[in-house]
Amino acid sequence: MTRLQELRHAMARAGLDAVWISDPANVRAVSGFSSGKDGKVLVTQGDATLYTDARYTVQAAEESPLTAFIARPPATLEHAAPALAGLRVGFEADHLTVAALEDLRDHWPQVTLVGVQGLVQSLRAVKTPGEIQAVRDAQALADRVFAEVRPLIEAGARELEIASEIELRLRRAGAQSAFDLIVASGPRGAMPHGVASDRVIQDGDLVTVDMGAQLRGYHSDMTRTVAVGTPGAEMARVYRAVLEAEEAAVRAVKPGVRTADLDRLARDILTGHGLGEAFAHSLGHGVGLEVHEAPSLRGTSDDVLQPGMIITIEPGAYLPGVGGVRIEDLVLVTEGGYEVLSVSPKELL
Ligand SMILES: CSCC[C@H](N)C(=O)N[C@@H](C)C(=O)N[C@@H](C)C(=O)O
């Protein structure tokens, strides 16, 4: 079944005749059009139209099998209005601005607008074979770049130098960084999202590098914490505890497992090491057209793993004023269990 067919089934289940897609990643997922922020898609049970403007006439024809209507608002909304009269039309409540919703109300007075959340996102959680290959390629590039840059992580180097070396190599390979690079050394490691600063790395530091490539629109995400010289006994203990939690959670990945249970598994191991409070975020998330997407591996999540999902497993422990450790792998859920897509070594020394 194509994603469009899956979406139509989901629309029927939600009691919708049509859906107006405005979230850029969802626009791309449904239409193939790569400039999703300058596009919208209207899907009905019998039709699907990509709305974009004249800057993208050629690109839309090349990338999308959908009929394109080339115009800017309000002409787009006026074009759609007659076919929608009397229908229940979903809009993406987790993306559309209040002003954009007012526009829909003004131009579609005969439409019943229904806010929906996660309709396309839940379909995106299970990747197509092409999407799996795209994420695989992005991760392979990230692993290669990490191996090239690893020797540069040494006493005397600045975090920003490490980050810019990674960015440069990703760019040269036709990709770009998936997010602001996290290079957090020594006490800065206590910040889970410590983006690279001008701090000079010291002998004995642990350095957390959280990096991803964005290639052909798809992302990768991986974290390694490496030692410069010999770390203190306490941070070495923390590292071993996080690695134990990470590897146990990866081994537990298989279809049918509740993501909340995976989070609990890792959290219980860290709690056993006295680090439960130090694990300040969820165990992981899906990765694809966005760095953070469904499923969520949060303790409160109702998500259940399915083959074709790509997730991160990334426990961490953060000790303010001291430092931190995070170890993150990118994992494909397979029919029989899992495949770890990130291959960079995890030995501390
Ligand atoms: C700003 S993108 C950062 C990507 C990074 N690899 C990452 O996912 N960090 C996690 C600690 C994170 O942000 N997790 C989220 C899902 C959370 O726990 O809320």
C-alpha cells in the first residue's frame, strides 16, 4: 500500500473526507516534493493536489507524481474551495498557525474544519524501503565522518573546531548537519544539548559528540562519549553504567515491544547505579524526515515497535558541575528484532 493509500484509510477511520497538509515533512512524505515548507497538499478520497508557487514549477513536476497547482494564497485556497464544500476537512492542529486557520475559515465557509494531530506522522513512523536506505546512507556518512574526526578530539582542541570539522566533511559529501552539533567536554557534558562552544578540551575530559547527517532530506542521529587521556574513576563508572543501559535496551528492541517499557528498562539499570535522577530525558525517538519524529521512547508513550521503524536508543547521565555521558545508537526495527545502523566504536579509551 502506498503512503497516500494508507493516509486515505487513516482519514476514513478519523471520519474525514479530506485533509489539508501543511507540515513541511508531511508535505514531503505524501507528495515527494522536497521543498515542503513552500508547499501544501490537499488529499481527498479521490484526488491529491500539491499546491506550490512558480519558483517550484519544474521541481514539483520532477519530484512529485501529484497534480501540481501553481499559485500563491489566496488563489490556492480559492482553487480548492468548490471541491470541498460540505465536507469534513482535517487540518494539522500541531502545525497550522492561528492566522493560517483563520484563512482557511475565511476561504472555505462551507467546510467543517477538524483539527487532527499525528495523522501523517504516525504513518511516517514505519519507513518504506527507500526511506530506510536513505537513513542508512546518512548514518554511514556520519560514521565515516566521526572516524575521520575522532583523532582530532584531544587536549588543546576547541569544541568548535571539532564541530566545524564535522560540518565541513558532511558538506563536502553533499550532506549537512542534521542539527546544531553537540560537542560538550568536561563539565559541559552535564548539558544534554551542550552545543559546541569555544571551550578548550582538557586532559582527562569526557567529550560527548552528538551528530547527525541530513542527506536527501533524511536524517541520522548518533552520540558517542569519548575520553581524552584517562578519565577520573567516577566518570568511568558513569560511562560503564550508561553503556550497560544502552546495550540492554538495544538488545530488547523487537516488534511488539512497548517503547515505554524500553525506557523503563534503561532507567531501572541507571537507577540501580544511583543514576536514575541523572537520566534527564527520554530513551529515544524515531528518526527520518525529521530528527525527532514518531515513535516516542518516553515513559508516558503508548507507542509499540513495528518492523520498519527507525529509532534511537540514547540513555545518558548528567551530573551538574562534574560532567556527563550519553551513548546513542540508531536502530532499525526488523521482523526478527533489530539492526544497529550506527557502527562507530563505543570503547571509552
Ligand atoms: C536538537 S536535535 C538533538 C538530537 C539529539 N541527538 C537528541 O535526540 N537528544 C535527546 C536527548 C533528545 O532531545 N530527546 C528528546 C526526544 C526528549 O527526550 O525530549
